[in-house]
Amino acid sequence: MTLPSLPRALSRLPIFTQVMGLCVFVLIISILINIALVVLMPPPKPSGYTLSEAARALSEGQVKLRNGRTLKTETLSTPPAFIREKPPHPFGENGFERLMRQRLAQSLKVPESRVFIDGRPDFRRNRFGPDRMVFRLPDKGPHRPDTHGPDAEAPANQGLVVHSMVVERIGRPAPQQPPAAPPGSVADSATLHRMREAFLINNLPPGFNEQITFPAFRAALQLPDGRYRNLILPRQFPEPWQVSLLLGFLLTAALIAPVAWLLSRRLTQPIAALAEGAAKIDFDPAAEPLKESGPAEVRQATQVLNAMQVRIRKHVESRTAVIAAIAHDLKTPLARLRLRIESLPARERDKIAQDIAHMDSLIRSAMTFASADKMAQNVVRLDLSALAESLAEDMADLHNVQMGPIEPRLTVRADSIALKRILCNLFENAHRYAGGSRLSVRRDGDQVVVTVSDDGPGIPETALETVFEPFHRLESSRNRDTGGAGLGLSVARALSEAHKGTLILRNRYANGQIAGLDAILSLPLA
């Protein structure tokens, strides 16, 4: 995916600076979006309901409220709990409950005696003490028996006596009884009447039932059959304002996520490019160094990788030059030895000739191993299926090679001499240690897989990799007497890797026992 380019100065900043900038950007954008939501969004709708909505719910069973919720009811055979457990009010029925009951009765067209209201406040517990509400009532001073009745005029020197009343949360018993009035004092009935009537609103607008939304209150209607239809208070969560806030959070995430994704991809793209380039590092002198781009840390890592590639290439070249020089210089002494043994007796001459031939084989293997990367430079497009099949037919009698399934026309880019050397080494090893082999060629995705299988004793699992090391031999079978030089597999793997392929060994099992060994060569499909 091609991402929009950033300014060069911004893309070259250190990763720490870019990450911090991304975090600050996301934080500022989220704050601005939430501020805009708070300022621009309409206020939430009230969470309660009107008298008309309550009347419709009691009449029809349920009603859709203006805030989107549904006010439902339940039918009970016994009075609801708020009717059974409602304690008597010290002043009698309060004005709010009386007004609500009257209005609901008028809307439902039923007698007031069949409508029940509970409008007591539901106080919240706080950390300063129990839930309570204290009414302070003015009263006469020390009371003297009055023979003139309650309406007699009070003395001029009357004082004020404060009476307290504790009102507990609905459904919770009062922790203590209200304090008793001072001895000899009584409440002023006219004052109590005025307080009760203060809750009544005489001049109400015509649309009062529809215009005023009350907090959720309890109400019940006694049906003609004696049952009760009771309002079910709507769920407290989520409130409308909570829904708006959650929608704001979702909107913030929806707006920020694409921007954060793009910036994160832009930040990690140079790192991914560095990893991809590092995977392609090889020892080809003509290979171009990695391109330095991206943040400061990535550019620094690229510089280190390029310098390391140069050092490794020089080390490999020097090692190859030393091996090639030694192998080349040994040819002359070996040639002189061959001439000098001609005058020796036949028995001694044959033994020395065998040693010279073995040394010559080691020298040729060492030179091939040292020049493996150079052999892979002359690559052409060739038909690996045809090359492997032709080579197997030529070596069928000499190394007992059998044909397996071979998919036709599988092409690769490689050096034909190098591929023949790989396959010959595998055929020779299989014949030497297992008596023969089978060849198969197939396609696996974008790879061409060549498998040389044998029915020999296999190789211990711990030695499947160590046998590829130069001059490494398994002492139990691969010694000088059998002709093993210890470089055949090393040369084969070096040539495979020079062609950007792989060569692995894998034991084949049958009934829990090793049934043979598979040498698997994989090369990129051309």
C-alpha cells in the first residue's frame, strides 16, 4: 500500500520524537473533539416522564417516552410495596402527591381513591451522615392550657420552638423516633395547614400535564377487579447524557483511528524496508548497499549494516583467496610426487598413488567450495526438470539412481554446472551410504523442490546440520576408507545458497523407526 509522503524534515526526525508527536497529536485531537461535542451537541432529554405519559402507561400498559425509553407497567394482585410500606406523613398527604393524584385521576377518569402516588424524595447516602431532611416549624412558646380553643389569640411574649423531623430514604426504617416536642407545647394547626397547602399550585397552565417532565415517580392504579397496575421505573443506566458521552467517545475513536494508523504505518515503513533490505544482503561485490532513509535511528542502523556487509565480504574474499592459493600451490608438489614414485616398487607405488589421489580430491573439493559464489554468477534460465532427469539417467548405472515423479517444465535461474555439482554430490552420498537413491521434482508455490531420497540408516537428529560444516564427517560411517572427504555436502549447500536456495536433510520415519534420509533442494521458480 502506498502511503502519502511526509515532508523530508519530518520523516527524518528520531523515532522517539515522532512517537511523542503522535501521542500529543492524538491527545489534542481527542480533547478538541470532546469539547466540540460538549458545546455543539443538544442537551440530553429529561430521563423522567410527564403526567400524561404516566397516565397513558397506566391506561394502556406501556408508552414510548419522549426520551426514547419505554415506560412499562406490571399488574399485581396485591398492593405494590410503596403502598403497603408507606409510613404516615406527619403533616398528612403532601401537596405534591395530592396534585399528582388529582391530575392522574382526571386524566384516567377514575376516582382519586383508586390512584396511588409516592412522591417522596429518594435521597442519596452521603459521607456526612444518614439521609435525612429536617423541617423547622415555628411554634408558640411554653404552652398553657387554652380554654378558648385553638383559634384563641396567643400571648404577645410567645417564643419560637423548633420541631425536627427525620425523613429517611424510601424503604429504609428511621434509625430513631423523631424527638418529642418540648413539654407543654403543641404544633400550630394553622401553620401546618399553610405548609401543606403551599405544595398545591392553583394557577397551572393548561398543558401542565404534557409540559412538565417529573423525575421518575411511583404510581399505581387500582383496576375494577381489585388488582393493581403499577409503573415500573425505567432503568437508571444508561442515562441519556451517558449515551451522548459514549457516542462522543466512539466518534473520537472513529476519527482518530485512521489518522493514527496512517502515521503509525508511515513510522514503521522505514523499519520494515530496513529489515527487507537486510534480508537481501549477500556477498556479491556488485551488490548495492542499502539505501539510507527514514528516521535517524534507521539511517544509523543502515550505515552499520552497510559497513558490516563490506567487512564480511572482505573476510569471505580473503578466506576464499587463502583456500584457493593453498589448493593451487599443492598441485605442484603432488605432480612432483607422482613423477618420483614411478621408480618405486609397485606395492609402495600403489599405496602412495592412493594417498596422492585422495589429497587431489580434497584440493578439488576445497577449490570448488571456495569458488561456490563465483559459480553462481553465470546464471541463465534453464529447465531444472529436464536437467535433473537427464543427469539421473546418466548416473543411473553408476550410482543406482531411480526416477520418481518429475513435474515437467519447471524453470529456474541458475548455473548449470553448479546444479549438476549439487545433484552429483547428493547422488554420490546416497549411493555411498545407502546403496542408491530416488529423484523427484515438484513445484511448491513459488519454489522448485528437488528431493533425493534413500533407504539408508539416516543421520542422528543432532547431526543434521553439523554434517554441512566443512570437513565434518560422521566417524561411524563417513571415514577415509569409504572415500568421504567431508566437503561434499558443504559444497552442495554453498552452491544452493549462492543461487538463493536452500538445502536441508530430513530423516524419513516408518513405524517410529528411521526408514531413510531425504535431501531436499529448494530453488526460486523463474
